[in-house]
Amino acid sequence: MTLERRCRLLARAYPDRERAEEVLTTLLDSNEGRRSPRVADAFDVLRHGLAARLGSTPAGTRYGRVGDAASVAVVLALLVQAATAVAIAANAFRRPPKDPWDWPDQIYTGVYYVTGHQVAAALIAAAVASAACAAAMAGRVALARLLVLAAAAGGAATFLVERSLGERPSFTSGQGRLVVALGIGTVLAVLLTGAVARAARMVPRWWWALAAGAALAVALYVVRYHPHELLWGRTGVALTAYAAVATVLGTLAVPLALTALVAAVVRRPEVAD
Amino acid sequence: MQEPTFLILTALADEARHGYGVMQEVTALSAGRVTLRPGTLYAALDRLVAEGLVAVEREEVVASRLRRYYRLTGAGATALSEESERLAANARVARRRLRKAGVTPA
């Protein structure tokens, strides 16, 4: 493979064709006489190209690095999810249940672990919410709204998958409230992204940290100590997946707090490095 | 203003340069201390363009390779001038203190 071919592959990391061509030219110039681009150059181009492709903020803006970090977190979370799905599916087929009627449950269990397990759901929600917060704070409102909707769709999928597992009683009022809360929360989050984007330009970053800390405290208190009684009724119907959906509140608060804190302490980058 | 930004603006002060030209000039200006990588350079240029300190002057396609030339804007020249003054003032103070302490600056 020639130097140009290798450099062209690297430059493809950039979504913008003209920028990719520009980077390619510079890579070729700076690596003239070599068979391959320098490792440091390759890493640098991949890093910035992927950041641009992931839709993060332009490196160097106030929240650019936070946006990059959140985007990478989303990708990592999805990779973890994919690996988990493969492992569980492989295990289900390696040890098939004796009773054919158990097959759906086995498969659903795999899906459940992938989409509905508390840790996995929290990981996805945290990553998506981080990206949404960072995107909103960086002024990328459309992307933030898309992420919020994706997170809500994930929550809804979790709810539906969990209900398909085992024996579940008929739809309860507690579950109804959960669905309504998720819907209202989604609409509010979508509406708030614009406000977050505007506020990010005006409100000092340490205010964000304070507000996020307060939100975190309230959300964790509600979710951890009063979820079943306060939100879902006393029947004990809400089980693992409902708790996972409930912790969306908590997982929204945690990344918001982290995002705000990081934004508060990270010095505004002058250049990407 | 961090040193790489200062050096990029300085590299563009006298003439418009393309990406590789800026990289070479920054290395020369810093006597090899600062080496910009391509991804980092274009991220910095994007930011400087967004801030109005740098602008794209022209594009050339030579041997089917795109070269985009960047130049310093008026605002960029002002920012560079102010930063230069600030650094020079700091250097004067440091030299004065060193002389007072009996140390001769190199």
C-alpha cells in the first residue's frame, strides 16, 4: 500500500470531503519520503476526524472537549452493548433450552440483558444523556434533541421488553404513570435543549455545576429512596427494568453534573492540543 | 492565548500559507519546540476562523491536491499585537527582577 493510499484512508475519518482532501494534502506533504504516515500523525488525524464525524463540537470551542468525550462515551457504550449481545446470544445457542417453548424467553433474556439490564441501561442512558447535555451546551440543539429522543426510545424499549418477560400482571396505574412521566420528561427535555444552549452562552459555568449538583441530589433522593412507594405504588409491581427506567432520572443528573463540573474546571482550550 | 495559537497567528502575519506551510513555519518559529500535527492544526484553524482571527484567502488545486491558504485578518493582527505586547511586558518585568537579583538573563 502506498503512502497516498494510507493517508487517504486516514483522511476519510473526516466527514467533510474538502477538509479530508486538505488533510490528505498536508499529510502527504508532512510525510514525504516515508512509506507510511507517522503514528502520531495517524492518531492525531483519526482523533480529530472521528470527533468531527461524531458530530461533536469543533475542537477548541468552550465545550468542545466535553462534547468529544461524551461522543466517545456513546461509542464505547454501544460497543460494550454489542459485545454483550454477541456473548449472550452465543451462550443461548450453545446451551439451547430443552423445552422449545423456552426459546423465546432465552432470546428475550438476551435482548433484556442488552437493552434492559440496569447497568447496561444506565450506561447507555448516561452516555446518551452526557452527549445530549454537551451537545446542547455547545449549541448543537438538533443533535441534542435527537439524542434525547434516542434515550427516550431506549427507555420505552426497555419497558416493553421487560413486560414481555415472564409473567406480568395487567397494566397497572403505576406503570401508566411511568409511561406518562417518561413522555412528559422527553417533551420537557426536548424543549429545554434550546434553553440549555442559550443559557450555556450566558450563565457562568460554576452556576451550571451548582444547578447540576442540586438536580443530582434531588433526583437521586427521589429515585433511590422513594421509587416504588412514591412513583409506582405500593404493589411492588415495579421490578428491575422499571427501576432501570426510573434511574434515567438519576443517570440524567449524573452526566449533567459531570458535564457541568468538567466544563467548569477544564480550562478553555486554545487549540486542540 | 496559548503558545501554539500565538505561533500560528505569527506564522500567518507576513503572508498567507497553506496547512503544511503553517506547520513548517510554526516549527521554525519555535526552533523545533512546537510541532503541530495535521488534525490539531486544522482544529485550531477552524477555531481561529470561527473567531474571525484567520480567514481563508484562496484555494488551489495542484496535481489534484487541494491547498487552502489562510491569512491573518485585521482582528487577528490586533490580537497578535496585543498578545505580543503582553508577552514583551512580562519579559521586561522578569528581566528587571533578575537584574535586581544579580542574575544576568541569558
